[in-house]
Amino acid sequence: MALSDERLEMIRANADFAVREMTGLCGADFGYNAASVAWAEGFIERQRPAAAQDNAQGIVNVLGSYLGEAIIAAVPGSRWAEDASGSVGVLFPNGDMAYPFAKVEKQLAGGLEGGESILSFYNVTVNHLATGKLSQAASKGAP
């Protein structure tokens, strides 16, 4: 299901905020690409100790919006959508969805040492899920 214009504006404003803030923090151009997602992953790791006591949901909202927009920039025809359960994610032309807010939340909670990586999520999503390679491998019984 499509998101309301208001919800889309909020997501895009959060993503733009992330780009502006991260550009200032990293001292380089920060955009909707894999290199910037890698820097954001390190940022999440540096914020984890304080996030449990601070505004973790704010970090999830801003960086989840950013991660979703980075995925959308990498996958033509993808867009924000809401699934049947009400979860917001990125819908690909092949009908699969990715959930960047959930992934940011997982990395914030479990960290890289817990196996949570937004960069890995970005790479798998863009290169396998969005292209249908992941579902093809699953249907062939690949491990």
C-alpha cells in the first residue's frame, strides 16, 4: 500500500537531515551510496552506548529514512510502501520488500558484534533481494 504524501515528506526530510548532518560530521560528501552507508554504520556503532539512554527512536527514524532512500537511489523503480501488517519498507518492482527502519533498530540494539550490519543489509538488498537473485537461490534450494 502506498504511503501518504505527508508520511513520504517526513521520511524524505529525515533522510535529507541525515545527509546534511553526516556531511558535517564526516567532513566529506555524504550521499545515497554504499560508501556513505558504510560511514553511517560506523556512526551507529559509535552511538550505541548512549542510544540506550537517549533517543534511540530518533536515530532509528532518521537513519532508517536515510538507509531506505539510499536503497531507493540504487534500485530503479523502488519506492516506500506499507505492507499488510502496517510496517513501512522499500518495495521493489519484483514485489519483495526491505525494512530499513527495522535493520537500523537491530544494529543499534545488537551491534556489529551481534551480526547486525546496515552495510551488509544494503548490499544484500540492492544486489540480491531487489534483483530477485535471493528468491531464485531459495527456490533452487541453495544454502
